[in-house]
Amino acid sequence: MDWKLKKFEDFTADELYRILKQRVDVFVVEQDCPYPELDDHDRNAYHLFKTVNDEIAAYSRLLPQGTVYEEASIGRVLVNKEFRKQGLGRELLERSMDFLQEELGENKIKLQAQEYLRDLYASFGFKPVSEVYLEDGIPHVDMIYKKQ
């Protein structure tokens, strides 16, 4: 098992393919949500992912402040179906937040949480800053973490 953090230009073609495939498998196929998964933000992001036997087990996209939002953001958070219920989601979020705060010096982090994960994000200090809304047919809530 291996965690990696890469910029877009540092990916091998195989790594990029496996990450994009896993994102489509989870967000488009599994959640039955046809939407434009490739949104032009990948080139400006840091990509945190864990591989297990060459499979993408967990992934998040980390964007510095001013790229999508005024705040830094965490998005495209996923754990491959085969690796769920093993604590990878919590570890992924911890590592994502640590990188944004410690390496990029970010004090505020925004995310668009699927509503059913609100409590998970709240356990890390994220607070809702919007009402629940539908994004591509799935209930979401905007949440922000502010470093104390």
C-alpha cells in the first residue's frame, strides 16, 4: 500500500488513466449520475491517492485557494468500493487536510459534501455554510474548515 501526491504533469499515463477511471466508476456509474467528470481543474490540482496492488484504493483532489473557490478545497473524495470500511476515508481526509495546511499554508478549506457524509466532515471540524442543495441530482452541502 502506497500513498502518493502528484501534480497533473507528474502523472504517468497509466496513473492518470487509473485515477480517471476510478472517478468515473464511483461518481458517474456507481452513483448513477451522468455529469462532466473532467472539468478542467485537474491541471491546477494536487492529487492524493493510495494504490493497493496497482489499484486506486482512495483518492482526493486538492486545490489551492483561488483556483475554484476563494478558499483551498478538497474534492473528488473517493474510496474504491473494494476498500471501504477500512478507515481509508478518514486517513485520506487527514492527509488531505495536513497537506493543504502544512505544505501550502492554507487556513481555510472548503468542500462540497454529499449530504450523507456531513457528519464525517463535521468530525474533522468542517461546518456547513449552505443549505442542502441538489448537485447533479445528489443532495450536497457546502462546508468550510477554519484553522484555529
